[in-house]
Amino acid sequence: MYIKEITIDGFKSYAQQTTVSHFDPHFNAITGLNGSGKSNILDSICFVLGISNLTQVRATHLQELIYKGGNAGITKATVSITFDNMDKNQSPPGYQDYEEITITRQISVGNKHKYLINGQNATAQRVTDLFCSVQLNVNNPNFLIMQGKITKVLNMKPVEILSMIEEAAGTKTYDIKKANALKTIEHKNSKLNEIERVLKEDITPAIEKLKQERSAYIEYQKCEREYLHLHKVSLAFKFYQADQAVQKSKSANEGVEKEFDDLTESIHEIENKIALLKNEISVSIVNMEKSQNDEQMIKLESDLKKNRMELAKLTSELNNIKSNSKADIKRQDEIKKNIKDNEKSIEAKETKLNEMKSNVENLEKDLALADQNLKKAQKEYEALCCGFVIDEDTSQLQTIQDQILNTKNKISERQTSVKKAQIKLENALKESEKLKKELQADTRNYEEAKKNFDLKNQEHDKLKTELDSLNYDSKKWEELNSRRNRLNNEIYNLNEKIQIIIAKFPQLNFEYKDPEPNFDRSKVKGLVCSLFKVKDTRFTTAIETAAGGRLFNLVVDTDKTGKLILQKGELKRKVTIAPMNQIRGNPPSDRVVRTAKDLVGSDKVHTALSLIDYDPIYQTVMEYVFGTKLICFDLDSAKSVAFHPQVMTTTITIDGDQFDPEGTLSGGARGERASFLTRISELGHTKEELATREKEIAIVNSELKKEKEISIQYSRLKNDYDLKANQLNLAKLNLEQNVHHQKLEKLNNLNHEIKTQQEESQNSKIELESLNFKLNDLENRVQNNNDIEKEKENGQKKITEAKNNLEKMHVSSSQLQQDYKSINMDIDILRKEMQSYTEELAKLEENLGSLNEQIDAKSEQIESLKEEEDRIIGRLNERKEIIKEKNREIDSKNKECDRLEKEKNSIELKIKELTHKKSDLKEHLRSYEETLEVLMRENSWIEEEKKLFGQHNSIYDFSKQNMKEVNHRLHELKHRKEKLSKQVDMRAMGMLAKKEEEYEELTKKRQIVLRDRATLETTIEDLEKIKTEVLIKAFESINKDLGNIFKTLLPGAFAKLEWINRNSLLDGVEFKVAFGDVWKESLTELSGGQRSLVALSLILSLLLYNPAPLYILDEVDAALDTSHTQNIGLMIKKYFKKSQFVIVSLKDGMFNNANVLFRTKLIDGVSTIQRYEQKKKSATERERDFTALNDQTNLRR
């Protein structure tokens, strides 16, 4: 993007609209007499670019930029610049679609101004952003070099020169950010110190003091709440006792009156009955004397009763025995089936085990062979690499020549061995033939001795096999015995632990007697507390509180079972029964649970049922026990949920505090019951461990019994084995002393020697062939040295193959051994099961024999009793008609008469007691009624809450409270409350909460400040690193361009920048100049023009580092002579080919190099301008001019 045209109207000396068009894209010069308005063109460009420092355009305020300050009839100044935008790579963002961009700025008298972009209004910031996007920031103008800039650079100190480099590199931005960051850190530190001071001096001491006062206040409140509660309970108990006494007294009085009247009437009736009965008895006695055999009749009836009782007893016993026999037979069948299944499994697994054993052995052999092959291949390869070979016999490294010599020696030795073996073979054959002829003589004595030896040897081997099959180990008995003792101790300790838990918490132990024969105990499910487990121990207290008294309810399957348990179960303690077919659960609705979770968060509220594990068959039971109750994490959540209008259900915190939507809050310290669920879990684990230990000791006892039987059998066989061993030794000695046997042994030795010599001869021949082959091979290798490299390659391949083969075998071996051990363990387990089954089967068979004997005996007894019963019944029937009626009549009347006499005496005694009792009851009733009246008059709340007095699970459940302890506690609380009321500051709670909020707020602010400070410090460190990297990079680039530009401006000379201190870059940089190979100590050794060239070179190298599309130079050649001025023009064309230069100059050497020249004139106080397009020189002409100029410069030097 470059300037194409400038239109000036009313700006400074340009009173009339003046258009400066057809700017060259590269090099433009403006010249004219002083005061003709040439610099005003540059000022107009800066004006449009949005300059804010008016001193650079030689003005103090904007109105001075209007022609004659707006006093000559011209009230506004307008400048428009048209930029060529054909190069889209340099286009401002958002303006790529425009081929030209026209920027207009206008100011009017009264400091009114406006901007236009392509004819549309725009803000100053928008215009500034547009120019900044193409490196034309006029308020930080690297592209603008005004008069005096060179002199200013020459007078700069090293730090100031470094600042120019930083400006060009853009690192000033980092310095600004760093300074801002350091100011912010200082502000943060100040703020942090203030926070620390407030926390240390004000907040923390106040909180400590208020916490102490709060503790006293909380204790006072706690005492007061507990006192009011217990006082209320005490009064309620007193009222309850008096009320119960009134009811009992009234009821008792009514009963006494009624009983008194009834007893009086009863006495008259009894006296009449007694008189009548006595008369009837006298008559019956006379008739009874006429009967002769009444005593015999009574005896027969007694015998019949005894007979029938015995018969019923025997029948019941017989049925039980038959039932047990059937159960044992069924169990026998099950065990036999299990034994067959186990035998099949063992047989299959042993078959597989034998196969695997063979595979393991073969694999181990292959593994050893593969390892041997690998080592051999590695050794052979190492030998080849060293120029040796391995001797197969000695496995030692040798040269091929040594191998050939050794092989020849071995061939000679083997030939000698073959000859010797042949001679020995011939001699042995001759002697063998001789012995065979001698052995054909009498062999009878030898055959008898041999037969005796073979018989003893067979018996000896048989006993040895039997001994080995027992697998007897004397140490095993000691190990099993020690293990049994240890298990007995563990079982004893576990039983003790169970008894301690049950003794400490008798509620956990529920015992009952079968209410009827053959009662199914599975109908009684157990106590509620034993039917579930708490998932997370944190909720144990909450679950116990939620269950309440129902935790120890007894769960049964039906109400019928419950009645049987209550009536005939002989229960040892009172228990509440919950029949599963009668109870109904009331779980919380999904809407209520959803509302509660939305209210406090899903992690702060749970249903009680979701926190326990239980069998699904007890779903109704658990819903009945826990109902709609919800478990919350804290008091605030529990309170919010309980009293919410869309929930309104009981909530319990994990600490056991309970909120009732009716307004009741209960909680505080937990009683002993808080450990029940934990103890139940512990009891369950202990019982499981006990069952495991009992199973283990049963197996150990079985193995001990088996070992004892084996030990007895082993002792017997060992004695027999030792005896047979002695007999075998005697038979062997007798056989060895026989002459025929000795010759036979000698013949066997000769045959063995013949065979050995034949094998040795054959082996020697084979070895000779192998040695001859080896000799030929070695000789061939000596002749063919080129085959060694091939042998090395083959050796390397052998090593690789051997390694791969060995790794595969290791993997197979590991897997096979693992499978082998697994099957072995399975077989051991199956055998132990079979041993257990066999022992149980033997016990069952023995038990069945005993049961069958009992069945036969009982059957015989029953038959005998039935016969006796028939006989007695026959005799009774004979006497029954005679004695029955009279005997019964006399007995009944005598008994009735005695009973009436006793009853009469008892009634008379009761009448006397009732008379005294009536008097006492009236007095007590009056006293209790007065007590009730006083309590109700002094405590109005009794009228509303008296219906709860004595109610189960209410706050007035007096069965759960020791009233003596309550009254004692009331007395203590009263004195404590009076003492605390004098010490407590009632405002402490509110003030503490406020201070704690302040403390928390300041702590949060402190954390934020610390975090912000750390972030800023990290940012500063990062900025310093980035700045250093960018600065070094810029320095190197600028230094390089400085040397090239200075060399162009002053041929034969060289300039560069150097760091004052390489270790501290911020100390600045300085100029170094050389003519030829001579370096100047300082710039003072140079002429004024040379120093100006150094400064100009630095300025241009800075421009070249971060090039802008436009550069403006205002008489920068003022201090230079003509030759140097011409060099500047040539240099610009050489190094700044992509930028547009607008230069104001009065020297021909400068503007003659420009492509377009503008001349200004002042006519009647108004500036005008004319354009001249100069002839463009070719590259050859420019090079010729440059060379000539250099020659002139050198000539002058």
C-alpha cells in the first residue's frame, strides 16, 4: 500500500485546493526554496495519519494547521490521501476488496474535526487502527525521520541507542507490560499487608475471644434445653402416675363393691348346697357298701390308662425312627452318586495328568537340548570370529592346524583301540565256549537255591510295594496334631467372643422352643436388625435412629406362625412380632425424593432403603420399618427437607438428630443402642469364621484318624518286611556260594565283556569314519579360506534359531507346568471329598443298622401292648355296668362338698379384706385427684400432651427412662444453669458469626491476591525471556544491515554495534567504525559527515528491520556533502525496493536519484507545487554512477 495522490485544501500554506498526484511507488523527492511549503506536504501526510504530537508538524494546537490560523476567510483545513491497494498481501484487514483507499481528515475553527474512509464517516480510532495494521503508527513513528534526528542519534548514550533497537524490535511493549505488572504487584503487596494486619490484629483475636464466649453460651443453651425437657418429662411422669392411680382406684373400688355383693350372695347359696350334698352322700354310701369289687375296677382302669400312654409313646418313637431311617437312606443315595461322579472326574483328570507328565518330561529334555544347542552355536560363532574352531571332544578353542594334528592322532589311537578290542573279543569267545561245556553238568543243587532265592525276592518286593503304597510320613501326624490344637484354641476363642457379644447385648439372642412337633424353623426369619446390612458405616447411627424400636421386631412369615410362637414358644423375653403377610410398607414417593434432592443436592439426602443391603423378599419388611424417613448429611439439610411444604416427612442426620414435620426435634448424645448394628456385623463375621474353623478341624480329625490306621498298618508291614529282608540275604548268600552259580556268573560276565568289546569295536569304527570325515573337512577349510564368512553368517543364523526355539519352549513349559499344578490341586480336593463321603457313608450304614434294630424292637413292644389293651378292655366291660355309676356319684359328691366348704371359708375371709380395702381406696382416690388438679392448673401444656404420656416410642415413653436418674439430673442442671447465666454474653453467637464471615472473606481475598501476584511474577519472567530472545535477534539483524548500509554510503569503511557488557545487555550498545583494517577507538576520530553517515546508517537499518510501506525523510542530508547525499539515494533504491520514500531535500545529489520530483513555490503567500518525472536509469547506469562516486570519495580521502 503506497500513496497515489494527496489533495490539500486550506492546510497551512496551501490556501487553495492543491492536488499532488502520480506519486511514484518507490522514490519521491520534494524540493524548493525555504518557506515555499515543501515540509508542509510531509505535515499533511502526518495530519491524515492522525498525529497527536503537534510539535512534529510545527504547531501548538490544531487551529494553527488552518491557513493563517483561520483568520483569512478560510475556516477549515482538509487533506485527503489516496492509497494504492492493489497488493493484497499488504492490505489492511477488511479492505482487501478495495483497489484504492481514500482517507480524509478535516478540521474546522473551534477544534471540530472528522475522518472519512472512502467517503464514509469514521472514528479517529478506526483510522489509527487501519494505519497501525500496516506499520504506520504516526504517534510512534519509526517511518518518520525529521530534521535533527541524525544529530540526536549522534549524541545518544549507549542505553539510548539500545532503546532505539528495542523500539524497532517491539520490545518496548514488554517493558511497558513489565512496568504495569510491577506496579500491580506493588499494589497487591500493599493490599496483602493490609489484609494480614487486619487478620492478625483485629479479626483473629476477636474470634478467639468470641469462641470462648460462644462455648459458654452453647453450654448454657444445652443445659437450659435439657433442663426444660427433663422437667417436662418429670412432671408428665408425675401426672401419668397420679392419673393411672386414679383410674386404678376407681376401677378397683367398683370391683370391690361388686365383689362384696357377689360374695355375700355366694355364701347363702353354698350353705344350701352343702346341706343337700351331705344328705345325698349318706344315701350313696349305704348303696356303695353293697358293691363288692369297686377297688378292682379302679385298678383295671388305671392299668388301661398306663397301657395306652405307653402305646402312644412307643408309636411316636417308632415314627421318628422310621423318618430318620428314610432321611439316612436318601442321604446314602446322594453320597453314592457324588462318589461315582468324583471317581469319574478323578479318572479323567489322572489320565490327562499322565499325558501332561509325559509332555512335561519330553519338554524338559527338549529344553535342555535347545539350551545346549544355543550355547554350542554361540561358542562356535565366537570361535569363528576369533579365527579358531572348537574341538568337539574337548570343547576348547584351537587353530585349524592344531585340529588337523589332533584329529590325526585320534585316528591313530582309534586304530590301535580297534586291534586291542579284536584280540580281547577272540579270547573272551574261547573262554565262553569252555564254560558252556562245564555248565552242562549237574545243576540240581543250583536250581533249588535259585528257586528259594526267587521266592524270597518276590515276597520281599511285594511287602516293599505295600509299604510304599501306604505313603506313610511320621512327621505328618505331628503336623496334623499341632494343627488340631491350634484350631481348637481358635474355635474356643471365637465361641468366647460370640458369647461375650451376646451376653453384652442379649437383644441379639432370640431363643424359642418349637411350638409343635416337626415345626419348620425357616418360618421364623429373625430379628429385623439381622436381616439387613448398612452399606456405609457412616450411616449406622442414622439407620438405627430411623428404625427405632422396630429394630428388634421378630419377623415371621404369617400371623399364624406368630401366634404359635407367642402361645407355645416359651419365650424368655417380651418381643414384638411382625408377620410378613400382615405388615404394610409406606416408602416415600418419587416426587418427595426428587423434591428433597433438588432442595439440598442429591449427595446430601438419601432414602433409608437406599443405604442398606437386604434380600428382596424382605422388601415389605424394610418399607414397614423405615417408612418414609429420609437420611441427610447435616442439620441444615435435614431441617430444610423436613419442613418443606412439598416434602413434610421425618428426616434424620448421620449423627442421629431427628426432625419431625410436626415440630419435634430429637437427638443429642446416643445411648448404648448406637453400637447394635456394628455388633451385629461383628457377630456375623465371627460366626462365619467359626463355621470355617469347624470345617477345617473336621477335616483334620478325619485325616488324623486315617493316619492312625495307616500307622498301625505300616508297623505291621515293616516288621514283616524286615524279616523277609533277612531271609532274602540268607538265600542270596547260599546262592552265591554255589559253584554252578559262580561259573554262571563268570559266563555272564564274559558275555557282557564280549558284547562290550563288540560295541566298542563297532563304535571305534564309526568314530574312525567320523574322524576321517572331519580331517577331510578341516583340510578343505584350510584350502578354502573364503568360506569363513559364510560360516559366520550360518553361525549367526543358528544362534537366532536356537534363541527363538528356546524362548518358545520356555513359554510352553511354563503354561504346561501351571496346568499340571492346577489339575493336581483339583484331584487332591476331589480325593478329600471322597474320603469325607466314604466316612459319612460308613456312619450312615452303621446308623441304619441300629435304626432297623430299634424299629423291630419297638414294633414287637407295640404288638404286645395292643394285646394287653384288648384284655383289660374286656374285663372292664364286664364290671362297668355294676360299679361305674355308683363310684362316680360318690366321688363327685364328696369332692364337691369339700370344695364348697373351702370356697365358703375363702369367701368369708375375702369379705373382711374387702371391707378394709374399700376404705383405703377412697382415701387414695381423693389424694390422687387433688394431685392431678394441681398439676393441670400449674402446667397448661398437660391438657394438650397428656394423650402421649406413656406412649411407646414417644418422648414420654417412661419405660425407656430411669426417673430417679432424671430427677437427679434435673437437680444438677438447675445449679449449672444458674451458675452459667451469670457468665454468658448472649450477643456472642451473632458477633462470632459476623467475625467468622469477615475472616473467611479476607482469607479468600488474600488467596486471590497471592494467586494474582504469583501469576504476575511468572508473566514478568516470561516477558524477560521473550524480550531477551527478540532483542538479540533484532540486534544481530540490525547490526548486519548497519554494516551493509554504511559500506554502501561510505565505500571502503565498515561500521557495527557492540554490547557494552555481554553479560548485562541492558548496559547498552556503542558504535565501532573501521577504515580498511583499522578500527577507530571512538566516533570523535571521524569527521562530522562520517559521523552523520554512521547515525543515518543506524536509522535506516532500524527501518529495514521492520519495514513499513511508507517512509518520510525531512532534510536528513543537511549535514552531508554532495557525494554522500548521492550515495543515500542509491542506497534507498538498493535496500528499500518494497517501500515508498517521500524525501524533502535541497541537494541535487539526493533528489536527482528520485523517480518523481515535486518542486514547491510560494506565490502571493500561497504554496504551489509542480511534478517532474525524471528519467529512470538502468541498473548498469546506476552501478556506473555508484562506482564513480566511490572513486571520488576515495580520491578525496
